[in-house]
Amino acid sequence: MLELFLGILTAMGGFVEIGELTFAVNAGSKFGYGLLWVAGVGTVGIIVYGEMAGRVAAVRGQPVFNLIRERVGFDAGLVTLVAAVAVNVLTCAAEIGAIALVWQLFVDWPYRAWVAVAFGFLVLVVWVLPFQWIERVFGLGGLLLVVFLVIAVMEVPDLGEVGAAFVPRVPALESTQEYLLYAYYTVALLSSIMLPYEVYFYSSGAVEDRWKPSDVRRNRLIVVVGFVLGSLLCAALIIVGSQFFAPRHIEPQLPGVVATSAAAHFGVAGLLIAIAGMFFAFAGAAIETALSAAYGIAQFFGWPWGRFRPPREASRFTITWLAVFALATAVILTGVDPVSVVEYSIVFSVVILPLTYLPLLLVAGDRRVMGEYANGPIARVLGWLYMGIVTVAALAAIPLLILTHGGQG
Amino acid sequence: MGVGLSIAGALGLATFVVVSGKPQSTLYITLGELRSRAAESLEIARATAASRLTPNFVRAQAAQLVPRIASLRDALADAHDGAADARTARPLSERLLALTQELAEHADTPSAARPIERELSGIVERLVPLARSARPG
């Protein structure tokens, strides 16, 4: 029971990272509650595919990249792998940059010095801590972001309007450019909630934790309850954007600016809680993206992998995650803005979503492979519905990125 | 294989466009960002004046805003479209940059932040209609 409870809290606390924080608050600031429905749609989507990934891992012991190679073949699988690793490196770079920005708010060292410290810290944590501890420390620490849920309530939003905003609709906007920007935010917010690394990490984690078919029910509860609670955080960030930042004409890019909303309500204590929550959320995401890239490469090429093995037994896997951290740190040390990096990584992520999710959908629905644990009618219908949604989003993502000047307007 | 190549091609094309293009080539985007950065500086000054932030937070957060404001000021200096709006916004961006630098360097106490807050409030009031009128449509 405690395991289940911790699993749910970890899933909730690990739901938000720098991309979702930025997009959700900006979505609220630019469009009010107009994108709340995307949080709902995205949450159901990540529940559907997260549940499938956990179930396949529990029943077959196979994580996502094993399935990708098995189902789409080596060539298409390799392109998916390269794109997924590139997106993971970019996302990891953005999270490392965001950690440095957040640490600067505590101690005024130069940004690049904090980037280097963040690199050392992350490597040390992954090297020293067992897998479950990594999940729990950063997942539970990320729960400090619940402060934004409290702020959203204290901002006294119109609950009728909030409820109505979960029904998909396009609001009346002033110009074609604004409609394009709205479409861009729809795709980006959906992508930030359904980020593929979350599924790679979740399914690999299930194998790391040695889940068995008897864990299928636990998997379902963790995914449904944890992700729904996590999506409440996302919705809260949209509401804070709409209620707190929009009237002040702020479209925040920096995590510290988002934290000023906590200071406005709770003073210095609120500020420190918000910043600490961001640190845990960003560090957790940095670790998950680096490990996801290493998991993907090792699983695709059939190398021994897993944090449960000593580094010497999984040397190529270990070298890969170390290399991902190093590469991501090098990217951010060039001086590129982490907020810009995360925006592009999130939009590029949506492009690879269909190729990540299709093999999963095919395997999870295959009775010869999954037996009694194959997709039921609800998972089948939702799975194909979301395959359609992410395919449309994938096709629209790049044109929208270009037409909106990189999402700026 | 075809699908994979399409993905790689799309990512490559987008990267090329993003890297080779100037995302802030349109004035309304620059003005919208400037308004937001000014409002962010104002929020920090206001919270500092109300003793809701730690001194280190004020210095570091304002210092993080400075290069972003400087790049917007430079973009305005290069702007040729909507020349009148750009002319109006240039001195505001200069003053915003100076005030944010002041916050970053030695205005982390409530008494030092109050005059900055007042001036930033005036800048935001002028930038809001400017950014709105520059928007297309």
C-alpha cells in the first residue's frame, strides 16, 4: 500500500518540468483558460500510453525501444532512436540550464559555474543513488510545486468558467496570427504533457523495478491517479498564468519570474518553496531524459542496461548516460537560452510521438503477445483516437513553429 | 524507412529555418516581449518594495533579465518596420535596461526599490498600448 501511495505521489511530483512550466503559465497568460482543455486531453493521452507501456513492461519485460525495433524494423527504428536521443539531449540541456538559473536565485555565482555544478551533481546522484531513490527523492521533492495549486485556488478563479474550459473549443481571437499562435500552443502544451521520454523512462523503470504481471493493477492506479493529480498542477499553472500574470502583462520565460506569484501570496517562504519545487522537478526531468536516452540506445542495440546492474556490468549503458549529461552540459555552456532550447525540444518531441506510440499500441493490443493482458475495448479505442491526435499534431508542429516565428507570435 | 526519413527531413528543415532565420524580425513580437520584460522587472521591484523577496533573489533575477532586455533593445535599434513605434520604444528600452541593472546591482532593499518601482510602472503603462497597437489584425 505504501509502495502504491509513493508511486502515485512520485508520478504526480514528476509531472512538471521546465517546458511544461513555461508553456502552461504562458498559455494562461496569453489565452486565459482557453487552453485548459488541452491539459485534460493531454492527460488522458499520457495515461493511455503510460498505462500501456507499464503493462507491456510488466507482462513481457520489454521496454519501449525493444518494441520499436521489433515492430517498425531496424531502419525506421534507428531514425526514431536518433530523433528521440536528440530531443532527450536538448530537453536535458534545457533542464540543466533551468537548474542553474534556479540555483543562481539562492547563491549569486556565475551562471556557467552553476551549470558545471549541476552537471557534477546530476552525475553524482545517478551514480550513487539506487533507481527507486532517484524516482522518489525528485518525484516527492517536485510535490513542493503544489504551492501553485494553492495559489490557483487563492486567485479565486470562476469555477464555472474553469470547468467549462475543459470542454475542447477554440476561443474567439483577433487575428489569423493569433489563431496560429493558439494552434502552436495547443500542439506544444499537448507535447509537453505527452513527452515521449516520460513513457521511455516509465517503462524502463518498470523493468528496473522488476514488475510482474501481478503489478498490472498497481500500474493502472499509479498512472491514472498520479497523472490526473499531476495534470492538476498543469491546470493550476495555466490558471496562475491567467489570473496572476495576464493582468500584470507578464508572459514569463524565467522560472524565477513564475516564482514571484508564490512570493506575492506567501512572501519569502512561498518563494523558497516554489524555487525548491522547481529545482526538484527540473533535476528529476534532467535525470529522466539522460537515462531515457541511454535506455533507448542500449535497448535498441541489445546492450545490458539498467541502474540495477553495477556500472561494470552495463558499461556501455553507463558511458551513454554520462555522455548525454556531458553533451547536454556542453550545449547549455555555449550560452544558448535554456527556455528557447526547451521550446524547440518540445515541438520536436511531438514529431516523434507517433513512431514512439504506434509500436506500443500494436504490441499492447496483440493477444498473441499479451494474452489476457492485451488492450481491452476502451484502451483500444482511446489508443487509436490518440494515435490520430498525435499524428495530426506531429504534422502541424513544424509548420506552426515556422509560421509563428518559433512560437513568439 | 520513408516515415523515418520524413521525420529526419522535417526536423532538419525546421532546425535550418530556426537557426538561419531571425525569430524577432517583426516589431510587434519585440514590443510584446519588451512589455513583458518591463512588467517582470516591475513585479520584482514591487515585491522587493514589499519585502517579499530575498536580496539575492532580487539581484539574481534582475541580472537574468538584463541580457534579455539588452537583446530586445538591440533588436529595436535594428528595426526598420513600424519606424514610429520603434522610435517611441527605443528610449523606453534604454531606461528599462538601466533600471533593471540598478535592481541587479544595488536596489535589493525596499527603500531603494520604491523609486524604481514607480518609474517602471510608468514604462509599462506606455509599453502596453504600444505593443497592442503594433499587433497585426
